[in-house]
Amino acid sequence: MTETIKLMQAHSSVRRFKEQEIPQEHLNEILKAAQMASTWKNFQSYSVILVRSQEKKDALYELVPQEAIRQSAAFLLFVGDLNRAEKGARLHTDTFQPQGVEGLLITSVDAALAGQNTLLAAESLGYGGVIIGLVRYKSAELAELFKLPDYTYPVFGIALGVPNQKHDVKPRLPLDQLVFEEEYQEVSVEAIEAYDRVQADYAGARATTTWSQRLAEQFGQAEPSSTRKNLEQKKLL
């Protein structure tokens, strides 16, 4: 097993950090590694907003009350970004039509790939972090806080810092329930229930809901309206 694979398989989210900064040279290395992620047609359809001031982190925490945001040495907001694309396209055409699912997939996947590179690079330097997707639930407010222009939207954030906690690696689904030879195979309800038990054993006293209950909470109701409204305001839907 290579050191890279060991690092990837040892990942666990870190939500509590020491009061210690990340040197600029390390941030530069992390963000340069992020840039090297695969990207659709090299469009690089994302931007990153680096937040280090406590004032801005506190303002963000008021909108998205996750303690990792306030404690982080650096918070990175990953933004799906077709604003540059609009400027580039208009050098050649008067028509710009980014609205729809394809544009959202391009930008979200680009951002996600860069985000994963970011977290791995940070962990390789001894830092820890957690991805925070709840920023999407306050899309309009974040757009105002960070002055996001048309054709942009917040996808997720990453809180980074020197770890002040360490959890065991969270168990994933068995590989044969995630990777299928040649064609898709539906997973049984019994397999879901078995994974609920695995997750409950892992969480122990920290468990408040099962894995499948969290699925029900997420997908058993209509999506939050804030994301769609902001996408419409930013001319992406």
C-alpha cells in the first residue's frame, strides 16, 4: 500500500481545531494541489474564497452555526463559478445560456474534485478538516456576505486547521454494495439494516439517529427552497 493510499484510507472529519494558524506557504501548497484536480474541458468552473479573519468567520457562523467554522484556521468556500465563462464566451458570441442541470453538474463536480484534493493535501501536511455542505441552505445570505456575482453559487465549504480531536475512521458501505461488476445491482433492505447496525456500533453513545433515518430526514421532504431561489437569482436556473 502506498503512502498516498494510506492517507486516503485514514481520512476522518475533524471539527475541532487548536488555536494555531496555517502558514501562508502551506495554504499555497494546499490550494495549488486543489487546482490540479481534474476539471471539465479545463474550464475550472469554480472559485475558492479564503476566509481567515475571525470577524468573517463569526459572521458566517451566525448563518451556518457549525463550530468548526469559528474554530478553523482557514475556511474555504467553494463556489460554482460560470462568471468567468460568461466573460470568455462573450468574446465570441452574444449568446450565453448557462441555465440548467448540465451547468450545475459541471460546476459542482469541478468544485468537488478540487475540494477533495484540498482536504487530502491538507491532511498530508498534518492538518485536518471537514466539508460543510450546509452553506447551500443559506445561499442567498452567503451570496451577499461574500459578494458573489451572477452565475456563481456556494457549493460547500471546508474548515481547516490543526486537529484538536481524532475519531476512528468511519466505516463505509461494504465494497460489494457500492461497486458492481458490469451492471447495476440493487441493494436489499436487509443490507441497509445491517449497515445501520455497523454505523450504530461505530457511533456508540454519540448516535442519535440511524444511517437510514438520516436518509429519511434528507430525502423524505421537499428540498430547501433557498438553494433554488438563489440559483434563479444568479441566472443559473
